[in-house]
Amino acid sequence: MRRANGRRVPATGANRMTIAGDVRARLARVFSAQLYNQVATMGVQLALVPLLLHSWGAERYGIWLLLSAIPTYLTLSDFGFTFIAKNEMVMQVAADRRDDARRTFQSIFILLAIATPILLIAAIAAVWLVDVPRLLSLGSFPVNEARIVLMLLLANILLYQFQLLVSAGIRCENRAAAESSWAASARVGEGAAIAAIALAGGSLVAVAVATVVNRLLFNIASYSWMRRRTPWLALGAASADRAEIRRLLHPALGYMLMPLSQALLIQGPVLVLGALAGPLQVVVFSTSRTLARVGTAATNMLNNTVVTEYSARAGVGDEAGFARLFRLHLAISAAAIAVYSGAILLLDAPLMHIFTHGKVTIVEPFFAIMVGAVAAEMLWTAMFTPISAINRHVAVTHWLLGTSMVGLGLCWLLAHRQGLAGAAIALLAVHGAMIGICMLVGRAGRIGGGGARPVPAVPAEPVMDVGPAGEGEVYAA
């Protein structure tokens, strides 16, 4: 059963069969694509370091890192609307509402088409008004060249938003594997372009131009691929709707709180320890946290593998399948977290020795507490996945921002008294609190018990009520 316009209607047999399908095979394909994505991202990053150092030397490579730092971070993020569109369109198509999916797709396209030139002009103005070499400590590097590189990299960010919108079109018919593969291939293409230009002796401007050209080519190629397989969906304005943009605004803005909260949790403790304990403690904290967080890549891959399946089952009203998937997802995540935590605690000293060439040693009980904080983070992000998959994440992201700010204050108090262990305790408190918040906001226990009834619509205000006879239902406001 599913809800449409406030009343229950049965999911069509065709859609239920499409969503049910061979779930194991589909999830295996998605996981393989996620693995390709991870390998591509890490492989490009690792391969470019020695290559660019060889081609440019340390000083010019350092300038490239400084100029590309913020654009690179933003390119790997999402401004909110395209993330919401992905989940929304999967649910709409699963519910046999292709007209609604087309309206969502074209509404976001018009929004991007209007916003992109405005943001580009603002970025150009900012780059030309700011003394970039002085701000970034670029030394004698030519001012105009630095500005041109920055403008090109910022243009690449804006083009990336269109790639994310095309990804929503690819994903909407439950083609998450293809979506991940296109994203990974675009990263490989960009890495290859950068490497080719650098080896040929090209300038930083030439490399920046290559990244923009690569993005344009992959945008066109992925859109052409999508059009051949999803002919009913196209870029345009015929179905765009201002009311649709307003409807998606609240969850989109809510999603944008995620990177802000993550920045507080990642950079905040470093700044606190730097102020209280000095750079040596910062080195121990950062390297220990990096080692402890190695396992998050695996759980993130698992979360990304199942998120589209959650959206599809919500759209078709398959509450039993949604609940089964949640139980399986949580069980695998919990087992993986337990095994990983035990292994990293058992092998912490030799791994740290290899990781830092013996320059940093394990500090206890700090490292054990940090592993506990990472384990709690891995668990709540798994619990958050079904919530975000049906675009009901707003309450969680607000709580995350609030707990992150409180946690930063707690970090200051505890680190002042207990040093590294105090900072780790603060992180453990934040991530432990998020487990409880995800349970309350998402009714995680009821989903696991088969009672939750996700719906395809995204309400202006997310509301969760308890239905009759103890049956948990999620209703559109």
C-alpha cells in the first residue's frame, strides 16, 4: 500500500515486481560500482601526488593544492537540491508517477540554469576583488594566473551540479550502479586529463581548462546515456514548477547542514587541541583519528549501496520489504563495526607504526575512546540511511548541527582537563547522542520491526505519527 493525495492506494503489480526483482543481483551490482567509485577516487588521488610533484616540483604543486583546496571539497559535495531530487525521483518512478518525476527534474534544472550564471558572476567578482596570492600565501605566483585558475575551478563546481542532476535522472529507474559508475569514470577522466597536461608541461591554467572540458564532456555523455534508457525524461522547462522548488527547499536546506556539522566535528577538535595543547598533540589526534576512521569507507559503501533500494521500496509502498532491508542493513553494519573495532584495537600499535613510520605512537585510553566514537558514528550513519532515502532527514540534520556545537564546547572543557582523551570523549558523546536521535526521529526500531510505512511524497514539515493498533505510519503533512 502507498499514499497518494492523502489516501491509501495499492502499488501496481508491475512496479512491485520491478522493485522486488532480483534484489541480491541488483545490490551486488551497486556495491561493485561503489567499490569502483572508491578505488577510482583513492587511486586518482594517490597517483597524482608523485606525478604532479615530478612534473611541477614541490612549490608549484603546493600552489595547485592551495588553489584547488576549496573547489575540490565543494566538487565532492552536493548543494542540497540534487540530493533531494535523487531520492524523490526514485520514489516517484517506483510509484508510477513519472509526470511528477519529470516535474521535479525540470524544476531543479531551471533552478540551476538561473542560479549558475548568477553564482558564476559573483564568484568572478569575488576572485578579482580579493588579493588571492596574499590570501593563500602564493608568493610570487602571477596574480592573474591564480585568478584564472580559481575561476575555472569554480566554474567546474557549477557544472558538477548539472552532473548531479543527470545522476538523479539515471538513478530514478533504480540504476544506482550506473550512476556510481558514471561518477567514478568522470573522476578517472579528470585525473587522466590533469596528468596528461602536467606531463606535457602545461600550466596550471591549462590543467584547470582540462578539468572544465572533462566535466562538460562527461555531462554530455552521461545525459545522452540517460536519454537513451529513460526517453520520457529530458532537460527542459515544460514541466518546471515554482511550487515544486518551494516544496523541496526545506529538505534541501536541511541536507546542507550535514557538511557544516561535519566540518565542526572534523576541524573543531583540531583547533581546540591546537589552542590548548600545541601542535604535537594535534598530530597525535589527527593521525589517530585517521587510522581509527579507515573502516568508515566500507560502511559508507554499504550505505550508498542500499539507499536507492530504500527509496524505491518507499515509493512502491513495500513496507515489509523496507523493514527487511533495514534489518539486514543494520545487522551487517553492526557485525562489520564490531569486527572492525576489535581488529583495529588489536592491531593498533603495529598499524600506527606502519602508518607514521614510527613517528607517532598509540596513546591510551585516548585511542580506544576514539575507536568507540568512530564505531558510534558508523552505526548512526547506517541508521540515518533509510531516513535520508525518503527525504525525512531535516530533523536529524538540525539535531546534528546542535549536538556538534554542544560537542565542540564539551571538547574544550574536557580537553582542558583530560587532553586527548577529553576530546575523544566529546566526540563519543556526540555520535552516541546521534544514535538515539536517529532512533527517535526515524522510528528506527519500528522500521526494523516492519511497522513503518514510508510514503513517496516529501512534506513541507516532516511528521511521524503512530497509527492504529501500534502500527507506525509516516504521513505527509
